[in-house]
Amino acid sequence: MALREIKALYLVLASAALLLCNKGECSSFGARRGLAAAVETVFDVTKFGARPDGRTDGSLQMIRAWNAACKSGAPAKLVFPPGKFVAGEVVFQGPCTTTTPITIEIQGTILSSTDLSVFTQGVWISIENVNGVIVTGGGTLDGRGASAWEYAGGDGAGLLPVSLQMLKVQNGVIQNINLLNSKGFHSKVTWSANITVSDLTITAPADSPNTDGLHISSSQNVNVTNLTIATGDDCISVGEGNTNIAISKVTCGPGHGISIGSLGKRPAEKDVNGVTVTNCTLTGTTNGARIKTYHASPPMRASGIVYEDIIMNGVRNPIIIDQHYNSGKKDQPSRVQITDVHFRNIRGTSASPVAVNLDCSQAVPCQGVELADIDLAPAPGVAAISSACINTKPTLGGKLTLGQGGCQQ
């Protein structure tokens, strides 16, 4: 190429670079950009001072990297490269100015601080007030919960921090990461909409307290699929205020099953409407398909609930509605009205003598409950199974193997 042609090409490239800078698209400190304008700018947390040495707390550096990516005004990716990072409480706060959903790519492992005093908001890593975010990368969030489980405070999340939270997020994705040994819940979606959670592996010991795999509350249009969960509490719990929640292809166990609730513990809780749980397998869990509510609850409704195509392998309480959940000395019955509930094509083995237990509230009996194509047999060690239906008269359909009891009368 002649010198004159090289100079001409240089001027073209320089002009293009200047145009990008005038548009505010120059690379900032710690960022690198591909040649194509549509390629995400990479904000590597190590360039902002986070050290992958498994010892140094990099919380502040991670937040600085997030802020740079969030306010970049262009496609952006926050990257945790291979290695072990340590962090206390981290809030990735929006709104962001990125032109496409911002990506958080966790390639390595992030270790939670073992100092509980640094967690002031009941959460370890929280993504808040963002419209468009993708958490991915194949890496691991290790909550190091064994350092804190002795301080767990009874039912619910207690004071121990949730490992990963989406709060007031629109159009969010959590996919292809591993959650390990959370102190409290492993993950939580709350006050959010249009969320997809997929391809996660969530693991904690069977005796770890309150380590729900995923908790969903006050959200709408949440799609959960392809999760493998083994924890010490509910694999998935769907709390109050939810609408249009779809759960499918979840492998659960050990754990406490896939639950709607618990509902009615606090004043002013909102209704739950439209929850489907399909194509799931539960093994060795203490409950299976469960709906649970408290005594002395505020008046509310849980409706449009479907559990369908579920396999139970040695599960205690494979099908259960419990409107007396953990209620202690509260004498007033639950006022959560459960309606339009369908248990369909549920098969396998029950590790408890009562395989189907619909124990509804005497104040607001369950209505519109369906049992269809239920084929349950005793697990080894269980002589026979039975069913019990209290304050409800379910509609029966298809093949039913429920054993003796009130549900077939």
C-alpha cells in the first residue's frame, strides 16, 4: 500500500474515533471496546482494583466498576474474570444509561464476607432499579453460609443475607451461574417484572436453615426453568403479591419442596394469582407440591394455581395444603382464601403415610380444588398410604391412587 493510501486510511480511522468520542463513546478507565459500535464495552472489576486473591474485600471496587458500566451510555458488560473475589454488601444501583441490557458476567467465584456486621440490608449482592440486566457467566456465588447458620433466626430469611437479589428490576435475566451455601435465601426476586431465571445450580446442606433456593414476592411475569436445587429449605417459594409465575423443569431435593407461601404472616399482604409448576422432579424432600398459610392472617386470596406433571421420589407429603402452618398459639384461623387449585398428573412414591393432605381453613374453606391423575405408591418403609381432605371437597378425575381416606368420598 502506498504511503498516501496509508495516510488516507489513518485519517478515516481517526475521524471515526473522534466521532465516537463526540458521542460520549470513548473508552473510560478500566474499559475496553471492540471495533464494532454494537459490541459491549467490558468493565473488568480487576481494572478497578478488585483482587482475585480469595482474601481482599473488593466491594467498593466492584461498585465503582458497576457505576462506570451503568452510566456508560452504551452497551456494557461488567466482568468478574476467573479467580476468587471477596465481597461484603454490594448494591448495583440503577437506573442505567446503557443502550442495551447491561450484562454482569461472573466467570470466577465471588466469596461472601464472613463478617455479618457488613450486611446492613439483609442482602449480599443486590441489583436495584434497573431496566434490562443479565446475570450470567458460569461462575459461582459462594455465600459461605456455614460461618453464619448458627445465627439463623427461625422461620423466614431471618437476619441472614440473601445471596443474590433483584429488587425493582424490569426485564431481568439470571442464568447459567452457581449459587452455593447461602447464609439466607440463595436468590430472591421482589417488586420486579418480566424476569427469567434459568439454568442455575443451587446447593447447600439439607440441614442448612432458611436457605431457600429461590424466593419470589410482589412480582409479575416471572419465568423459572431448568434449575437444579438441593438446599435446607424450600427449593422455590412463591410468596405474597405475585401474578403470573411459571416454574418448570426443576429438579428439587433435598429440601422442603416447591411451595406457594408461606402466606398471611404479615399485615396487608397481597393476593397471589396465577402460579404454574410443571415438569418437575422432587426427590427425598420433606414436602412436594405445597400451599402453606398462617393462622390469624389478613384476608387475601391465592388462586389460579396448577401443579402438573410432577414426579415424586420418596417425598413426604407429596400433595399438601397446610392452612395451619407454623402458627403456634394463634387461635384465629387463616383467612387466606385458596381457590382454583389443580393437582394433575402427579406420580411416584410417598415417604409419609398421608400422601395427599388438604387441610384447609375452617373460616374460608378451599374451593375449586382438583385432583386428577394422581398415582402415588408407598415408598420403602411405608406400609400404606392414605388421603385426608378437611374443609374442602375436591373434584376428582382420571386415574387416582390415593389410598384410603376422606379425599375419595
